[in-house]
Amino acid sequence: MEWLYVVIGIAVLAVVLVGGGMAGLFRGRQAPPPKAPAAPPRGAGTDVLAPPAEPEVVTPEAPTAAEAPALETPERPASRLVRLRQRLAGSGTLGRGLLGLLSRDRLDEDTWEAIEDLLIGADIGVEPTQQLVEKLRTRMRVEGGDTPDAREVLREELVALVDPGLDRSLHISGTEGVPGVVLVVGVNGTGKTTTVGKLARILVAENRTALLGAADTFRAAATEQLATWGERVGVEVVRGPEGGDPASVAFEAVKQGIDQGVDTVVVDTAGRLQNKQGLMDELGKVKRVIEKQTPVTEVLLVLDATTGQNGLIQAKVFSEVVDVTGIALTKLDGSAKGGIVVAVQRQLGVPVKLVGLGEGPDDLAPFDVGAFVDALLS
Ligand SMILES: Nc1nc2c(ncn2[C@@H]2O[C@H](COP(=O)(O)OP(=O)(O)OP(=O)(O)O)[C@@H](O)[C@H]2O)c(=O)[nH]1
């Protein structure tokens, strides 16, 4: 019997040892136990079953007032010509010279000749000079012992010559809620882009909303220049690619102007076309595409006062290509040729509406005949 107890003991021991080994084997094949979830980051939600978050869309905050570039407040146009009258100092030599000659005791032929020379030298033009001298001769004759006041006579005759009767208002308004469109044309380098920028400031000073079209795609810097002008007074600039189609930029600018409901769209153009046909094709197209949407209310021709008769001949080509309605005469500061105002109006048959009297941002003034003649005579 004893041997039976020994056999049973051995069998029980064998079962215990083999069972433990098998269990160890299965354990080795099982998936490793799941790791304990990582502790949530501090401050995060505790719902670890929540789906992963969508990528965050970061909307940049609008710049605060402190960060935004301060917009400039342009000078009201009414005060500009008075402020800038000293800039006509060069032209003042004309007024003062005439006054000195006319005030002589004896107005002999030599004196009248000197008066004529002075007027021609100031670019007034031959015909207007002869007309003015004729009138002055008649009025300065001593009648009944009264000596006419030379300054008064000269002022009246110069005002008449510059023609106060012309409509010098800028047509910057459209009809029925559609913007007015100002198309700015002229030979390159006359100050077109600068004038568009300065005009934007005049519009802002008059509490009008405006949009600029940089259709001078010929010169990349012109677009940049215009963008800077616009930024300073919060006026948007529509631009196209360098060398792109100016007409498409003009079209887009006017379209956006209509969509945004602005008061005025001002379109800058390039003036670098070598022949009249090319110029006619380009400007004609620009005007046509704008007018598919709304009429151009003002075609402003920019003319450099320092270029005299040559500039006038070039400007005439533009007036033959587009129907010019007004002239912006730039660089009248530093020019002793104020008489160009008379010549340009006579030869082109359109009034001077704006005068540029310096490189400062508000050195563009609405032209006023009385203030201009007073500046000449001061
Ligand atoms: N002194 C003076 N300078 C002016 C006046 N108007 C414009 N200018 C200057 O004339 C230069 C030419 O002006 P822009 O506006 O670039 O001329 P632009 O006609 O647009 O020239 P392009 O783009 O090359 O066709 C710039 O240096 C202006 O500052 C003015 O009334 N007086």
C-alpha cells in the first residue's frame, strides 16, 4: 500500500508542475496588457473618449487701434490755393514785371514791346498776348486827366484772359447711386500717378468715398506708388499684374467701385505709347470697357507746366484721342511760366481744373481764377 501513496504523490506533483508551465506559455502569447491611459494634460478635459479635435482655425484678430497705421487727414481743398500762392513766386515775376512796366509815367512803344516780351516769355502764347496788349493799351490811355490804376486794370484783364466763365468743377459724381469715374491720362512723367494720389486725398477731405484703379500696368512702381497714396488715407487700390491689360484693371476697379457703392473711382493710365494709333487703341479700349458699366464722368489730362509749348503739342494728341474734360496742370511751382494756363486752355479748349504746386501730398489745388491772378500780382 505504501508504494500506492508514493505514486499518487508523484502524479499530483507532475500535474502541478506541467499546468504552471503551460499557463506561462499562454501568457507569453497574449496581447500585452493595455497601458494605463496617460494622465490628461493639466487643465485639459477629462473625457478621454472624446474624438480628436479638428485643426484649429486661427482667425487673426483685427489690429487694435494702437497697431493700425493712423490715417492722415488731408487738407480741405478750399484753403489750398491761398496757402500755396507763394509757390507761384516764379510766376510772380510776370505779374510784378507787368505792373512795373504799366506803372511807368510814359507808356511808349518800347514799354509796350517790353510788356509783349514778358507775356510771350511766360508762355501765354502769341495771340492771347496781342489781345491783352491791345486791351491794356486802350484802357491805360489817360482820359480826362484820370490815370487809371494799373494794378486794377491789369487784374481785370488777366482775369478776363484766364476766363472765369469756364466750368471748372470736377465731375466726380455718377447718377442713380453709381460712382462717378475720373480717367486720368497724359504723357509719362507729367505727374499722373501723383495727381491720382493727391486727388484721392481731395475726395477724402470732401468726405467722399473713393477707389483707385492702377491701370498704369506698364510701370510696376506706379502701382506701388498708388498703393502707398491710398493706404495713407484709407482708399483701396485695385491693381493688376505688371504688363497686364490696363483695360481689365480699369474694368475691375469700376466694377468693385459699383459693388462697394463708393462715390468716385479714379483710374490711372500709362502714357508711354509711341504713336497715336497705339494710344488711341489703348485709351479707347480703357474707356469703352469702363463705359460698359457706367459713364466716365471726367477725363483729366495731366500736363507738366515746365514743358511749355512742347508739352502742349504732346498733350494735344491725348485730347484728340479721348474727349478731355479738364486739365490738371502740374509743377506750376518753380515755373516762371504761369501763362501756360492761358495757352493750354486756348489750344485744348478745356479748362484748367487743378494745379499742382509742389511735391507735398496736399499740394494740388482746385484752380480758381481770382486767386491765381492775385498770386501772380502779389
Ligand atoms: N514740384 C512738383 N513736382 C511734382 C508735381 N506733381 C508731380 N510731381 C513730381 O513729378 C514726378 C513724376 O510724377 P509721377 O506721378 O510719377 O508721374 P507719372 O506721369 O505718373 O509718370 P509715369 O508713371 O512714368 O507715367 C514725381 O517726382 C512727382 O513728385 C508738382 O505739382 N510739383
